[in-house]
Amino acid sequence: MSLHAQHSKTSTSVWHFLRSDPRLWAGAVAVAAVVLLAIAGPWLAPHDPSAFVGRLYLRPNATSWLGTDVLGRDVLSRLLAGGRLFLIQGLAAATFGVLAGVLLGILLGVTKGRTAAFLLFCSDSVMVIPQILLVLLILAAFGSAPLTLTIAVALAQVAYTARVIFAATGRVTTEDYYRAARAVGMGTGSLVLREVLPNVAPAVLVEYGVRLSISFVALASLSYLGFGSGDVDWGAMIHENQGGIALQPWAVVAPVLVLAAFLLGMNLLRDAVARALAARSAR
Amino acid sequence: MSRTTQVSTRLIIRRVLTGVAMLVTVSVLVFVATQALPGDIARTILGQNATAEQLTQLRGELGLDLPVWQQYLHWATGLLTGDLGTSLASGSPVAELLRVRVLNSLTVVLIALVITLPLGLLLGLAAARRGPADVGISAAVQTILSLPEFVVGIVLVVLFGGGLFRWLPPTSPLDPRQLAWNQPRLLILPIATMVLIALPHLVEATKTLLREELASDYVRWARLSGLGDVRLLTGYALPNVLGPISQVAGVTVNYLLGGVVAVETVFAFPGIGSELVAAVAARDIVVVQVIAIGIAAVLLVTFLIADLIGLLTNPRLRRSR
């Protein structure tokens, strides 16, 4: 009972900061709109996304509200059908990447020693390679099936998250309460669960937001570069219709606008949450 | 030799050695990720219908039947002696395949860097003073930061390459017989995209560093003694953050080199980025490895130079005369 009360008190204080932040509402509306569009889209689509409904690169008209694409398919229907896999992949990649990174970061943070130092050096070396290159390396070796793509993007996040959580863990392990708990003989397992995890949780939350954004950006880019699922997809739509920009800009502009609304919304949401957490810890 | 000089020499040697160790680590990682992990490259190249003899022969040609560490040593010594190997997809030497493309990419990246660095410092300086300039610059910075690199390029194409205005060519298929430098009209949009990609990070970091400096005691004392904002920023805060800013400039190169992949693809620009994408699609790991190591090596040298500038401009390590 008392535990529950304490928990709800902390979340109210974060919510108190969040509620009055216009960034949160703008971001939430944009993200929610795009997510709804991606989930309900396939049922709302007026045409079959792979059916040919007219001549290629038709401007918006009565039957195709956003015109037709490079092969004469309905742009609106493809836009509505193209978000589901993308959202699932991004969510999965960020979640697994952050989980692995948090695990590695905490592990390296609490077990100081030669092995930890060596692993940290390797992880830092990985960060020298630009992220898109890292993903492409994995795709070159293992192909670009949707699952491989998701795993590759997840793996590319691990070193970055590990770095951030390693630093956060380091701050905890130099605190008196941690030393005291260790001095009275608490094992590493309970130290991690009871002292480290609750105290790095805000850092994990902020990092998860960052990794979500970066995973979505990476997946959109990879599908634009031609490593997507081969199915309808916003990144791929932009790529295949790029040659018709002068004739039928909507085939490119529509997916760009949806992607931009989603990613900007994510950025605003993340920013609002990070500010609220910082404001709470500053109190 | 004074004591301080010795200290900074030792620091410099240490930093160089760390750089070399990182390059070795990166090369091992690149090699392991592409070649040593389970996953049959020979079958990938030849496809599912390959016969057993064909597979064995290709494995022999690629040296895949040797122990992994021997494969790595063979590959690494090849790179060091300038033997970059033969492309699996085209059969031509990698060095020949990449020569013109490296020049093309280098042209775009260097011009973008020369534009980005002063512009980024200037905008960061302008945004460090709170006010309408800060609000406008920060909004633009956050917008670009949240978009993928290719979207920035596409937006420029839609605006200036045919969608709205038809001022510039929407793609940049360079003539391979001429230097990129001699085809300036084809370079404008790719370079503009690169600048827009790299600028936000530099502006944001400069702003943050200057704000921290402005909040420090010595600046507040200077302000109390009657110095104006502009004087404080340029005369006091800026010189003190040059070291950290040189490191941020190093990171700018990182964003530019990562950006070549998407930007060159958007504009069909014949550089190492678009070649990398083609090589990955063709599963041409020899080319992929060389490009990855090349980019990592350039970045490590850049970070090294940036750190050395940071060490040398740090007043606490300044040589006593």
C-alpha cells in the first residue's frame, strides 16, 4: 500500500511537469495520428495497394486523391498500407537494442576490471564507424530479410546505449548508499536490482526515446536505399517515385510528410519527457 | 625541457597509440562481422544452385578454407601494402573501382566541411544569446535533427530540382572523365544537403558549450565590470571553448562521412557512398570491407587531430617559456 502510494507520487510529479508542456501535446498528436494511420490504414485504403488503377504519375484526381505512382498504382492506398511493418520493426529494434545495451552497460559498470575495460574499448571502437555503415556491414554478410534488418539496426544501437548506461551506473557506484550496501555484504545481483536499476531508470527511459527515433530513422533510410521488405513501404515509395518529382510530386511529398510528422512528433515527445525528468530531479 | 612539455608529449604519444589500437580493433570487428561469422559467403555469392565443386573452388580462391586468424592477417597485410583485393561482383581491382569515386566524395565532403565549420560556429554564437535568433535557429536545428538524411536531400530536390522550381538538376550523374570540381552545377544540391545534415550538430554543441561558459564565474565578473554580450562571447567565452569545439568539429566530419551514403544515393552521385550501397546489394563484401575500413581510418585520424588541437589549446597544458 505504502509502496503503491510512493510510486504514484513520483509519477504525478513527472506528469505535473509534462502536462503543461505544449511540446508533449503536439508530439503526442502527431505520433498518435501516424500510428493510427499505419494500423487502420490497410482497412481504409480505397484501392488494392498493388493494383494498377490508371496511367503512371497521374496528378491527384477524383479516383486517386493523391494521384498514381511510377507504375500507375494509387498513392493514397500505398501510403495507408506502408506503415505497419515499419513501425513494428522500429519498435522491436529499439527495444532489443536498448535491452542489450542496458545489460552490457550495467555489467561493465559494476564489474570493474581488465575484461570490462577491454569490452568497453571494443564498444567505443564500434562507435567510430558511422551507424549506417555498421548496419550495412551486417546486411552485406547476412542479407536484408526484414528480421535480419531489424536485428542489424538493434545491434547498431547496443554500443551507444551501453556507453550511456555505463556512465549512469558509474555515478551510482560512487554514491555512499551503494558503497554502504556493498560493505554490508549485499551480492552483485541484488546490488544491481535494488540499487543500480532504480537509479539508472530515468537515464534508460531517455535513452530508449533516443534509440526509438534513431531506429525509425535508420529503418526509413535503409528501405529508401533498397534494403526494405520489398513490400509497400514509405521509404521505398520515396525512392521509386523520385524520378517523377517534376510530373507528380505528391507520390514523393505524401510519404515524406507522413515520415516527417512521425519523426518530428517523436522528437517533441522525447524532448518533453527528458525535460520533465530533468526538472523533477533538479527539485 | 620543462615539466609541462614532457607531460603533454606523453599525452600525445598515448593518444596516438590509442588511435592505432582503435583502428586495429575496428578492422578486426569489420572482418569478423562480414567474413568470420557463420554464414556461407561462397554460397551467398554463387546462389542456392551452386555445385559442391564450385563452392570448394571459390572458397579456395577467397582463402575461406584457411583458419580465421590467417584470413585476417592476409587481408590486413593486403590493406596495409595497398592491395585492396578484387571486387567479387565486377571482377575488377577494388583500387581501380574506387579511385574516381573517392575523389568525387572527397570533393563534396571537403567543400561541405569548409562551409559548415564557420557557418556552424556563427549560428551557434548567434543562438547562444537567448532571444528570437535562438528560438528560430533551435527550431530549425531540431527539425533537421529528427529527419533522416535522405529526406533532407529529397526536400531540396522537391523545392529546387523540379517539384516547385526547376533551378538545379535533380540528380548528379557526374561525367567520369572529368573531375567533380569541373562540374559545379551538379555539386550544388549534394553539397547543400551535406551542409544541412552536418550543421545542426555543430550549432547545437557550440551553443551548449558557450552557454555553459557564459554561466561561469569569470564571465559573470566580466559582465559586472560592464562588458557587453558580444564582447563577452567573442573575447572571453569563445577562446576558452576552442578545444572542445575542435572535438565537435571532428564529430562533424563523422556526420558528413556517414551522410555520403544517403546523400549520394539521393542524387545518384558516383562516390563511395553510392558504391557502398551497390556493393551491399550485390553482397560484394570485399568492396564493403575496404570502404568501411577507409571511412573508419579517416575518422580516427580526424578525431586524433581534433584531440591534439584540444590538448594543445588547453591552457593548463600550455608549454612554459
